Amino acid sequence: MMPPSHSGSAVSDVLDVALLVAIALESVGADYVVGGSVASSLQGEPRATNDIVEVLRVSGRQLSRDYLDSWARRLAVTDLLSRAEEDARA
């Protein structure tokens, strides 16, 4: 996979970021999926927003609890992290 070129348009910039992340994930053999409005638009369902969601599959033993807690606090989503943990245990 080749690195993206920079054409200057907003959609291309978003696609460039998604492609760079995908290249990095593939280089380490990560299992991931791409979603969000840009991915939806590329599949033929245009959306007004311009976001990309890349979900990485990892196992619990691959995650540092301190790392997760740190990012949850930074992003103000500690409640969502707690709920996800509860759902995973259910």
C-alpha cells in the first residue's frame, strides 16, 4: 500500500489520515475495521459529516490499564469506559 498524496481538499485530507493509520496498522499485522461517514459515503451512502472511525481489535492482556484510564480522562469518557467494561463482563 502506498502512502497518500496531499491534494489539499478536506475529503482527501481525511482519507489521507485514514490511509496512513491503515498502513501503520497493517505494518504490525493488526486486525482493524474502518467505519464512519467517509467510509459510508465511499460505499454509496453519502453523509453530511466527514469523519472516519478505525476500530482496532485487541485482547485485554494487550492493553495497559493506566493507558486506558489516562486516555479516558483526557477525552472525558471515563463513564463510557466503565460501561464498556461492565458490558464486557456481562
